[in-house]
Amino acid sequence: MYEELKKRVYDANMLLPKSGLVKFTWGNVSERDENTGYIAIKPSGVKYEDLKPEDIVVLDLQGNIIEGNLNPSSDTKTHIEIYRAFPDIKGIVHTHSTYATSWAQSGRNIPSFGTTHADYMYGEIPCLRNLSKEEIDEDYEKNTGKLIVEFMKDKEVTKIPAVLLKNHGPFTWGKDAFDAVHNAVVLEEVAKMAMFTESINKEAKETPKEVQDKHYYRKHGANAYYGQK
Amino acid sequence: MYEELKKRVYDANMLLPKSGLVKFTWGNVSERDENTGYIAIKPSGVKYEDLKPEDIVVLDLQGNIIEGNLNPSSDTKTHIEIYRAFPDIKGIVHTHSTYATSWAQSGRNIPSFGTTHADYMYGEIPCLRNLSKEEIDEDYEKNTGKLIVEFMKDKEVTKIPAVLLKNHGPFTWGKDAFDAVHNAVVLEEVAKMAMFTESINKEAKETPKEVQDKHYYRKHGANAYYGQK
Amino acid sequence: MYEELKKRVYDANMLLPKSGLVKFTWGNVSERDENTGYIAIKPSGVKYEDLKPEDIVVLDLQGNIIEGNLNPSSDTKTHIEIYRAFPDIKGIVHTHSTYATSWAQSGRNIPSFGTTHADYMYGEIPCLRNLSKEEIDEDYEKNTGKLIVEFMKDKEVTKIPAVLLKNHGPFTWGKDAFDAVHNAVVLEEVAKMAMFTESINKEAKETPKEVQDKHYYRKHGANAYYGQK
Amino acid sequence: MYEELKKRVYDANMLLPKSGLVKFTWGNVSERDENTGYIAIKPSGVKYEDLKPEDIVVLDLQGNIIEGNLNPSSDTKTHIEIYRAFPDIKGIVHTHSTYATSWAQSGRNIPSFGTTHADYMYGEIPCLRNLSKEEIDEDYEKNTGKLIVEFMKDKEVTKIPAVLLKNHGPFTWGKDAFDAVHNAVVLEEVAKMAMFTESINKEAKETPKEVQDKHYYRKHGANAYYGQK
């Protein structure tokens, strides 16, 4: 019944290995269907070379499986918490992409060092704390989602489309699954260049605010003039 | 009417993703036509996989569109300022290539560490300052061009075919669009090796002037003897 | 007689260059046959592009050649020592993969910086000492195996599926040849991200134990829930 | 007349871009013919994608062109000086490969950090000094060859098959053109891992001499036992 949604989510998932963001099964993409409110997500532990559109699992936002014979991604509860809190988020991606994950492992926010970053993301990319033993024992994946929601709840999800989970890796989101994948690719390149920037100059400074504003708002919002109408 | 020019600019643009210098829409190439004085440039925000020769936009040096249905690159005014100031420049490239952009983000000039650099570029590659808030508000892209022109006005554009814009990325130029792309590839490799050089030896010294001279002038000028006649 | 075993070991060996883990002849994979107890291993110094399934050498655990016309890998005695000590190990891989080898050359254990590591390997990846001149002169390859066995003898080989040999490179193992190759790929990615993590933050801390436990045990053991049943 | 020699030198040259060691025209391979004593070398400034076997230039050891319509590599005199001094050298390669060149630019010898290095090269890879202004003005390429010869004259060319030229890049050699290319690939990988090794541990120590000896001599000399007979 959800052929189109499953095909989209399959296609978006297949972009992850194609873009060099995942090895083996290390990543997953989901999307929310506007009409039903259901989400579709990669099944757990299935290799990308074996993945087929019919393997994609459809669930409601209480986590009930609506369609699909496989277990959904072990990170499904994290996705669901985010979807429940932010109606504007329609696609979510989790990867262990090399450079973004290295920043997550370092425990540092990614500074906004250039216009490549400012074109898509407003300000630094936050690295969120580890969960406590109690939060892990209670419900690791759900509480990971709650941590992200708690952090983002007073921020604009379109302006900060990515967070890092300490000692783990990135989550990105967007207006659909493909937009979330696009942000995952941007994040990885931004993370790589930020590491190189500090390698070249340990005292490198963030982009002046007026330059960040110029680049972000020439691409986003009412006065954007980048691209075609 | 400008089929050949547009095809050349299309081909030169397509070399950017092929050479690994751009992701998504992050880069543009233009060329100046010797006869008409018009320039042709990539349209704004069009993905390279979708780009076609007929999408290339032809403009005069006042920025009027002569031919083309799409918006030209958002960086068009920067290109135009450079073409107006330097008749010897016939091709211009802007990218966010990883290593050159990391140097731009670091705010440092790229030292001339070896003969790979000296074979094409005479002396260090300058990193120009950020624009002020006033310059950004007045006309960001035009004033970016003016900054480059101001810096280069008492220098030889063939000897310094590249600059970095702080917190942004590189501009390169050349005697046509393909030469400008060639310089963009050289710059990226030189930027990569310069970062590695300092990683190996923080106190690394620039190439002695007599070696730089030897390499630059065996490839360029009246006494060049590299290559075939 | 051992066609299937040799074909498996051939296939597993060919994954090494395909995964970017080896250049030239720098690596070898072996597997133990459950029924006979024999092992099959790559021949010494044969280039991967020339390797054929019939070149694979079958030996018993005393090092006698059971089938094959070529010399077995010069590291065969190391493999044999490991197989003799640990019945659970059914596949072994040795490579000079770039990042894992760089850690081995640095003489340091690889810290457990993230869940990519914790998903497969419990705690840091140990870097073992150099052999002494006496051990080298007596029997270099056999004593290399003994060093690994000595280190692992009071540990669980499934929880630490990799070691580094100082100034040399990694050995990984698994429940068959393909599992051992999988661990070699994981190790290389983990080694790369660990180097980047410390480049970003020299004071980076290891993953808290409760997060390591959560990730390792959601993938392994009685309460694992990752993947499909 | 020298079809076979030219074909071999063409094939060896084409391995450079295939192995990722050169961009554009940045590299050249030559080989000495045992019977005539002539050498064959890449023509100067010809792009690899345009190179054909018939473009290869044959010269005698006085630098006279025996066969060929193109100018030989601008580095030909360097090759000739080396061939004249060392009868055992039958193939020579020059590249600007990224990591070896970065070491050359850093002005440091490459330490012998591991068995990958010790398997092929005995001890550290030397970085030779810059030429003086007088040496450059007199004959840059010939004096570059003399510098290499002077350094190597009391050493075994099979045990040190590579040197770095400060602020320039590597030269490697071997028993024929393909062996010299093989050494160029080994050098690049060794240079990369040495940089990473020091990034991981600034105080990393060279491989103990007894391990270097073991690895070098299990592959080379009368008691070698690596590979097939």
C-alpha cells in the first residue's frame, strides 16, 4: 500500500553508500508521509547491497508496524521522538560518516568556519552529551531522541539541521528524506574542512556573523536570491 | 548564437566535479569571448548532473543578460569585476575545493613549499580579508570582486593565478576557462601538500627563491624550455 | 579435494584489495575447516590480480602441506599458533592497512572512542610489543603467534577480535574467513576515526563504559536485539 | 628500432597515473636497455592521456637523441647522471606524489617506522639538500643528478631505492622501469603512514634494527624465503 513511500525511503537509503557516508549497515534513513503521518525506515542490520524497496518498514508514531516483515532499524525510537516533537521535520538520517563521527568522538561542537557551512547551517553544529546509565538502562534509543528534542525545542530545526551525539555520530534532518541525506553530505564535508582548518591554524576564527548571515539568507528565507525561482 | 562559447564553458564546468573539486552546486566557471567581450557563466544553483550546454548564461560586462533563460551564478558580479580590471584574464573559476577552502577558512596564505607550487604560481597564495558589514550590505558579490581587483592591481595576474577569500574559498583564473580550471586543480593539490608539509614539520621553510625562479621560468616566459615547442 | 575451502579462502582474500586494505601482496587470509581441522591460506608473495582459487595452500596444524604447489604465506606459522590456541577462531587476516598500521607504528593501543568501535570490539585495541632479537632469531613468525596467544590467553577472542603488532600491522580474526575480513575493515575505519578524533581534540575521552556495554551487547550475546532474527 | 624498449617505458609511465602518483604531466619514467646502453624516457610536458608508445624518446648516455621526434623530459639529465654512476640501476622514476613530496617539502628524512618500509628499503629515506644558486645556474638538472650520485656513491642502491629532493619531490629506482615504479608506490604508502604515525604519536620510535633486518633479509639476498622460488 505504501509503495511510493517505501521506494523513496529505499532510494534515499541507497544514497548513503553511494555518497561514501556508510560502510556495511552503519546508517539509516526515514521519511514521514504527510497524509497518513506514518514513517518508513530501513530494516535493522540489512546490508545495503541486499536492501530492496519491499524491505522498508512502515510504522506509526507509536512505533507499531503498519507494513513490513522485518525489524525496523534499532534507532527507530530515536527517529520517532524527533518526528513527534517537530512537525516540520519530514526526513531523518543517521550515519557513522568518518569526519562527522570523529567530531562526535572528540566531544566538540563543529565551529562555523566558512560559507560552505553557513550556506546550509546557521552557527556551530552542536555535540550533545552522553546519556546517563539510568537513561541508557531505561530506554537507550528513545532517550537519545528525547535528548535531541530537548536540545532543539527552542531552536529552528531548519536552521540547525544536524546534531552530533557524543562518542557516537551525527543525526541530520530535512524537509524530506532526500533533503536530510543532502544535509548529511554537507555535514560530512563541513566536518572534514573544519578539522583541516584547525590543523592549518589552531587559532582559526569562526566566520564573522555578518558573512554567515549573508550566506545563509541569500539561500534561505524571503529574500533568498540564490538558484532559480 | 553563442553555441561554441557556451559549449566550452559547459565543458569547463563539467571538469570541476570530474576533478573532485565540487560537490552539489558548489562552484562555477566563466569565460570571456575575445570578439564580443561577453562572458558566459554557469547558471545559479543548477546541479552538475542536470547541467546542459544551453543552460549557460551569456552576459555583457555591465551584467546584462545577452542570452539565456536562467539566472546566472550568484557570483557573477565577482567574475565581472575581475574581467573588467584585467584584460589578460579570459577564464575564472570559483570552487569550495576541500584543501584550498580549508586554507581560506584558516585565514592564512599558502606558503610556497615546493616546485609543484613554483611551477605554476610565483610566491605564496594570498588569503584576502573578510568584507566589512558595510561592503556586504552594499553589494556583497561586487565588492568581493573589488577586493580581488584591489589586491591584484599592482601584480601580474599570470604569476598569481589564485587567491583565497577568508572563510569562503578560492578563486582562480587563466588565459581561458580550461586554464583557470587547471589552476584550480593545481591549487587544490598545492594546498593539500602544504597542509601535510606543516603536519610533518611545523618549522618547514619556503622554497629558496633561486629554486622558485628556476622552476617558474623554465615553464614560463621567454627562456622557458619545459614541454614541446 | 578441498575445493570449497580453497574457494572460500580465495574469495575472502580477494576482498582485501577490493576493500582498499592491501596493496601488492601485503596481506593474507586463512580459514580453518571444521571437519578436518586443516587450514587454507594465501600463497606467499603472489599478487592479488594473479591469484587463483587453486593457488590456495592447505596445511595441517603442524604446518605440513596437505594440498598445494606453492609456498604458503610467510606468516603461516603465526596463523597456526593462533588456531592451535583458540578453537573459536576459524578465520584470520593480516594486512598492512594504512590507518591500523600507522597505529601499530606509533606503538599505541587504539582507544575506544565511539560506538562504531564498541559495536564490534570491547575496549581498546592492544598494540603488542616488539619481539626480542632472540625470539626473532629462533623463529620470527612462530614467536609472533606465541606473543598474540600469550596476550589473548585470558581474554575472550570474540570480544577482542584484533591486535596490532608494534612497527608492523594488524591481525584480526573471526568465526570464519569473511568475519575476519569484516573485522579488518571495521578496524581500519575505527583506526582512521581515532586518529582524526585526537587531531580534533588531543584530550578526547574514551566512550563511557555504560555506552560501550549498551552498544556491544545490543549486537552480541543473549540479549542482542540488533538486526533480524 | 627500439619498439620493445619504448613500449615498456610507455607501459611503466602509464602506471603512474593509474597508481594515483601523478596529476597532469608531473612525473616521468625511464629505463636503460642492457644491450645498447641507451635509455628511453617520457617526452617533456606530454599529458598521460595523450601519450603514445612512439612518443617515448631514446637517448645515449651523453644525452644525444637516438630516436624520437619530441623533446625528452626536462629531467633527462638527472636520469642520465644516475645511470652513468650506477650500473645496477636500470629504471628511474620521478614523481610529485602527494605524501612523498610533502616529506620532501618538510626537509626531513622519512623514518623507518615499520615493516612495510623495512620490507623494501633499508633505513630511513634521505632528504637531500637544495642546490645552491651556482649549481642551479650552471646546470640545474645535471647537478640534481650529481647531488644524488654524490649521496649514494658509498651506499648500496638496492637497499636505498629512493631519495627525496628538498622542496621538490622523490626519485626512485630499481632493476628495471617497473621495479622503479613499484618502489615509487611503496615510497608513497610509506610516506603516508609515517606522517600518520607521527600524528598519532609525536615520539614514535623507528623499528628496532633486528626487526628491520629480519624483514629486509627475508625478502632480499641469499637467505630470502618470502615468495615463490
